[in-house]
Amino acid sequence: MRYPRLRYHDKDGGLRACDALVMSFYMRHPNDRIAPAVIRALELFRERIRPYQLAWNDTGEGQAEPLDAASWERTRRKTLAPGPDTAAFIQMWDDPHRFAGFHVDYRGLDVVPLPWPYRQDDVSVLYLRMPTEYLEEQGPDRIRALALDMAKELPFNSGYVDFVLCSSRGEPDEALELIRPRYPGVHLAWSGANMHMNTWVDGVHWMNFLGQPVLGKLGGVAGLRQHLALPGISIQEMSDDRVLVTLGEQPEVGDIEAGQTLPMHRALARLLEPHLYHCKPIFGGPSSEPLLRWERRFLD
């Protein structure tokens, strides 16, 4: 399947939004509990995306260095033992100047929840972005296998895999115009980790990883099977009381011009409605009306 190429440039020609494949896992756990699992997942990711590679690594000082064996070992050690009262932080790219390329962003909190009221919803996040071309070349089966193997390592509360429009936080309404008229199946995602997830679920997607407490509130796997009986919806039990809900064989953009109505997305959205995350503006204040309407596109 060919996916639409979606690009938004600012008035100076800078790329501010682009299509991509994203995997994101939200974990309401401190880094010292999940760091070994995150490292295992990242080692698996680096191995499985070959011949592509993550070639650059953030030094932690706002600079990028070549990601060789020594650089990875330093990152691994700092993640496993970042020091007292220090959050873990990993940024890796195929090219740090390429907005639409491979990108890893891990934020591991030193304590959960954080002690400040305005950050009570923050969680540890592992965010992985791949170019759309990678999805088309590898096919959905290999992407699904990679995501599931990574998820097995991670104690997630929720997570997803989907074809998305990645946008910088400053201009979501402008980016939204690329998809709102035609592609309701395309998730609007930030260009890096969104830490403010608490135990909410970040939308409805092709692959939906659900853990506690949301899975329990839905009646567990039995409750999911009762409410999600549409053909094409796959419900796969995982260890530690977690589940993967997959909508169809591949990510669907929901092309309105082709008459696609995404009934599986709508069924899951109705079930998850009380538990869905609502975007919070980066500088406070109310969310924009277009963004609020977009969040409810499967419900209204």
C-alpha cells in the first residue's frame, strides 16, 4: 500500500510536519524500574531496522555524536544508572537534521509521579519514529512483529503503532489542515515524546496496546471481545495482564474520497472514550477548536 506524502513548511521553508510511522509506549514507572527493559527494546529495534541505522546520538549537552559502540555503551550506562534525582534521556537519529527520518526519543522519569502539581500527569515514554518509506518497504507484517516483540519487553500502561502526521508543537492547526479534509485515519502526533499521558490512551490506532488500569476498567480481555466483535479486529492477550488490539491488516488513512468509513476505529473509540487523552497546549490556555473537533472525529 502507498501512503500519502504529507508535508507542511513554515513561511521560511522549514519542514514543520511530515508523514511517518510512529511507535510510542507510555509507562507510569520510574526509569530505575524500566531501564533494563528499555535498553533491551532499543537493542532489538537497532538490530531489526538494518540495513537502516541510527547513526547519531545526543551527548546530553545539546550536541550529537556518531553512534558507534562506545557512544552506545555510554548511553546504556547512563540510562541504567543516571544518578540520584536525574531523569534518563536518549535521543538518536539516522540524521539529526532530517525531520522525516528515523528518530528515538526516550524520557525516563526519576520518580513517578513527579512532585510538582503541574507535572502530575508525566510518565516515562519511549517514542520511535520511522519514515513512511520504511513501512511501505517492510510491509505491515514485519512492522507488527517488530512492535509486538518490543512491547513484550516493556511494562507499558498503553501504547500504539500507526501511520501519523508528526507536527512540531507550535503549529498543530496548520498541520491539521493536511489531513482534516480527507484522512481521518491519520493520527496527529508530536515530533517527539509526549510525557503528559498519565494512564490515558493516546487515541485510536492500527495497533493499540492496552494495560492497566484501563484494561481492567474495560472488563479485561472478555470485555474487549464482547464489545469489539467486528470482523477485522484482532485481540491478542499478552503477559502481565496486557493486550494488543489491532484494527485490520495495516494502517488505514480512512480516505474520505474513496468512501472509507473506518468502522473498526469508531467502535474502539466509543469503547475507549472515557479513557482517551486530550491534547494540552504547550503554553497553557485552551486547546484550539479544530484540534478539539479532530480528537472527536470517531465519536461525533
